[in-house]
Amino acid sequence: MGKITSIVFIYANFFTKRDFERFGIQYFIDKGYDVKLFNCTPLCYPKFFELTKIKEDIDLNSKYNISSISQLITYIENMKNNIHIVNITFYSKETHPIYEIISKYNVHYSSLLLGLLPQIKTLKSYTKSFLKNIIPTPIMYLLYKRSKDNPKYLTNSVLNLIGIKSTDIAIIAGKKSNHENNPLFGRNTKYIWCQALDYDNYLLSIKNSRQTFEKENYLVFLDENFVFHPDFNRSKAKNPFTPEQYYGILCKFFDYIEKIADMKVIICAHPKAEYEDKPELFGGRKIVYFQTSDYVRNSYGVLMHCSTAINYAVLNRKPIIFMDHSKLNGTIWQVYIKEMARCLDKTPVILDDVRTYHFGNNFEVNEKYYEKYIDEYIIYRKDNRDKFSWEILEEYLSSIEI
């Protein structure tokens, strides 16, 4: 038993300067921890790693690309005993080796659920689909029948059955996080109430009071890099739009709303988007990078599909216009759009044709619904509203021995 001296961040995507800041890496370093970053993308998604060109602009010597199970085992074995892993991955067939090794060496680790969005998929249906993918049907049926009144622990029991240990710490945000079916959360998991990662940027924006942003009356579009997002290389999802279709539809709508609202639209680019050589995509409109929190805070309102950056709009009490399209019918994107809109008492605008541009109460802010959204999806513990997530986590890690 001893105090935690090393922290390892494990991820299976790409870790940019933005992630370095929002996960408080420098904060942990300044606190005296030996901090390492393990990029397991080459191990879990080798083709995605090869095809996707994302700049990991992080100046940190202790960052390693993990391309094999043996390599990950070697790093784990060579580290001191008092380590804690902040696991930024989700459990899946692809990431299973990470959890298998963590379990085999009984490494103390935490899992994050800080970007939860409203969704309508039930716990029971999730449980069934999860079980079918990992254990034989007869065992699935018996476990499901026995634990049908508590599907959360059912899926956790299944993971334990195949040798995957429950997460030691669940880092969660809004009230809904605690009820979300996560197979990694077990009976002995310690819940640490933090806040959605966007909330940390929101605090920074207020505390820094940066003055480099626009102060004019404008609307912002929360870009999701919808057509060019690198995750399409990793998943089996097919994009319903061609670039010409998608950006043509957007610009037509932007032209319309700029005219009726007498405000310009500014594009808050997705962190992984690269539009520098494609200014024509948004009709020559201004595109800003890594300043979403500032621009939303000083805007009149927000245009969006289903970006997690909705948190900035809700926290700053901005009117939100949700944008839908018939090409999204039956997709997970439309599910999120409709459910997010419903949570804020709004109806999405259908972008198919100018005749379907009905705004209803979208230019209004219903304080009751906005506050409920903050409580359920952004930050539940009111006593934490002046703290950063990494401060809350470090306070707990420094108080325990493993």
C-alpha cells in the first residue's frame, strides 16, 4: 500500500493540445506526478491509425504509441506499483486487450463518463445487445433472466465473468451519468462527481476573460466536421451526405437566417477539422478554431446538430436552433438531435427546403429546461461549480493509498 505517484492516460483515438489542456495533464505534472500518455490507437484501430492524419501537437517526452499487447505489458511491468490509469477508452471488442491487461495486473484505474448526451436507448436493450456480442447465448439468457431487475450489474457481472475488473473510480458529471448503463461500473466502484469537460473550458473562459473574440451581434454554428470526421475511418457508419450536398444545405440555411435575423454566422470549427484550405465550404464565412467557449459566450445564439459543445450554449443561456434533415432519418445523429432538442423544449428545424424552416420557440430560452439540462448532463454537484475536473480528481487520488 502507498500513495499514487504515477498517472497514465490511456486513449485509443488521438490526443491533441486541446486534450492535453482539458484533461489537466500539466496540472498533474505540477503536482509532482510522473505522467505518461499511452496512445493505444495503433493497437486497437491499426487501419484507422494509418489512414488518419491528426497532428498530436503535444510536447511531452513520456508519450508512447502502443502497437502491440506485449509492448503495453512491458510498459506496465516496468512501472512502479503505485500507478493509476485514467482510461479514456470505452470498452469494446477493439479495446478489450487494454482492459484485459489492466485486469491481469490488477492496476488501479478510473473510467470517464463526462460527455454524456441525451439518448433514448433503454438499459435493457443495451444489455441484450452487449451480452450477445461477448458470451454464448445460454449463459446470456440465464444471467439476463436472473438479473433482469438490475441490468447495470448484469453487464458488469458478465465482464467480471470473462476476467475484466470493474473500474475502481467512475469519473462522472451530470445526474444522468450515475444511471447510465456502463458495464465497467461495479458495486465497489467509487463515484467521483466532476463535470462535463466543456465545463472546465467554460470556467477558463470566464476566469481568463479573453478579449480576442468578436463582440458584434452574431450567431455561431457548432461545427462537427460532419463530412470529414476521422471517426468515419474507424466505424462502419456511412455518411449520408457528400461534401457538396452537406455544405450546400448549410450555406443555403445560413444565407436565409442571416437575412431574417440581420446577423452574420461565424463557424466554430470542430477541433479535428482542417478548413484552412477549404474556405469555400462555408461560403467564405469566418471560421475560428479552439475558441468555441468564448464565441458562444459572446454570441446572440447557436446553430447546431448534436455537438457536445451544446454545453457552452446551455451554460451561457443562449437560444439554440437544432438543425435536422431527412437524409438523417433513422440515423443515430437524428436520435441525438431530436432528444437534445426535446430536453430543452425545442423542435429541430428541417433543412430540406426553405418551406420547412419553422423556428417556433427556438429563439427563446426556457430557464427551467436549461437548468435541468445542466443538472442532468453537465454538472450535478453544485458545490463543485467553481472547480476544474482534474482538481477534483487529484484531491481524491492524493487522499487514498493503493
